[in-house]
Amino acid sequence: MSFRIVKLFASLAVLGLLVWWFDPSAVLAQLRGAAPSWIIVARASVTVATLSMARRWQLVARRFDITVGFGFALREYYLAQLVNTALPGGVAGDVARAVRTRGAADLARAAQSVAAERLLGQIVLLSVMGAGFVTAILIPGGPEWGGLAWGVLAVFLALAMVGFALLRTDTATGRCVRSALSALREPEILLHGVITTFCLILAFYAATRAIGTVIPPLGWATLMLLVLCAMLIPLSINGWGWREGAAAALFPMIGASTSAGVAAGIVYGVVVFIAVLPGALILITQMYSKSLPVKGHPDLP
């Protein structure tokens, strides 16, 4: 519990420091002038991403001999997103999703399906970003990355080497990596991985457009995904603070202000929070009816 408090304090402290350091009046002015139409686009993009991820998990679960209906998968994904958004760490919701699926399978297989689905989503996102940085190196006209692009590619190469090393082991992590890579061979699973990544890019792009900043096409699979990857830093709640810090550092590369980066990160964070609110409605409904969708749920066998 104390470590969760540290994460909460870290997110709030970093975000507060960023707003104070990078001209708070400019950040607030951009937030007040945010265009509702682009916020709606961002909100819709996150919703489509959730639908796609729920379907992706449903397909991955089948590979573990777990049969769940799409309605169950979607409800559980919304609940997991709600918990991950509200609590530090970003994994508590997925743990709960695995536990609540035990009516369709044993807990071990349920956990493996959740872990494999999350991992393959990260693999697709990082693959798209890697391709984006290779393109940025080969095609001029986008952000001037300099040595940073080679640094990112070096990190990707290191991750790939670690992944291949894990493939040769019989550890739980190695089995998870093998399951994720094997699932990506299924066309529909790969398609939903691409759809999810595209929707997340579109959502962040719309958040930047809402505050009047335009990210060039060569920054879509590089700058924006690099900002979103900052959300994976575990010392935060849903990436708050680190996302805004990464955006503030990277936005000057496209001629935008650091305050625009902070404002864009805040808009995106708020949009994601609003987008997962259906999970709260699901939770309230279940608490009211006093029946959790585990054993005996109509979407479970």
C-alpha cells in the first residue's frame, strides 16, 4: 500500500512540476481552448481500441481453450481498464480480469491468456514504432531525431535479443512470449493488434489537435508512440506525469511548445479516463445486483 502511495505522489508531483515549470498560464489557456470536436474524435478512438482489445483477448483466450462471449470480454476489459486507470501499477485490473475468468478455466490458463494478450499488444505497438523510426532515418522531412533514433533502435534490438533468449527457456515468461508470438500468426489477432495501435495513435493525435498542435505524419509512429510508451513507467498512475514530461521534451522537435506537450498529455489522460467510465457503471450495476460474472455467467460455458 505504501508503494502505491509513492506512485500516486510521484505522478502528482511530476505533473505539478511540469505545469509550474512550463508556464502554467499557457497550459491552462490551451486546456480551456480545447476543441470539443477533436476531443470527441479522441474519445471515439479510445472506445474503438477497447472494443478491438476485448475481441483480441477473446481470440487469444480460445488458444488457451477458454471460451468467453464478446459481451463478457468487453465488460471485463472495461473493468480492467477502470482499475488500471485508477490504481498505481497498471496491472491490478488485468489480475482481476484473470481471476474473474476462472469460471471458464483454471486460474493459471486464465492468467496466461491475459498476459499473452497484453504482451502481444505491446509487441505490435513496439514493432510499429520501430518501423516508424527506421522510416524516419531513411526519409527526411520529419522531426530531426539525430542520435535519439539510433538509440531507440538500439533499445529495440536489445529487447529483441532478450525476447529471443526467453524463447529458449521454459520459464513462465518464456512461455508467455511464445504464446504471444504464436497468437500473432493468427490473422484476426494480428489485425486487432494493428487496429488498437492505430486507434491509440489517432486518439493522441486528436488530443494534440484539440489544443491546436499538428503532428506531421512522420511523427505519428515515432513521437506519439514514444510519448505513449512513457506511460509504461511503473512509478505512476496511468502514466500521469511521465506522459506529459515526454511530450514536453519531444514537442519542440516538431516546432511546438513544451506547454503544448504538457497540455496534450493532460487532454489525452482525461479522455482515457472518460472513455473507461463505462467500467464504473458496470461495477456499480454488479454491486447493486450482488452478482459477479464468474461462475454461472451467461457468457461463460
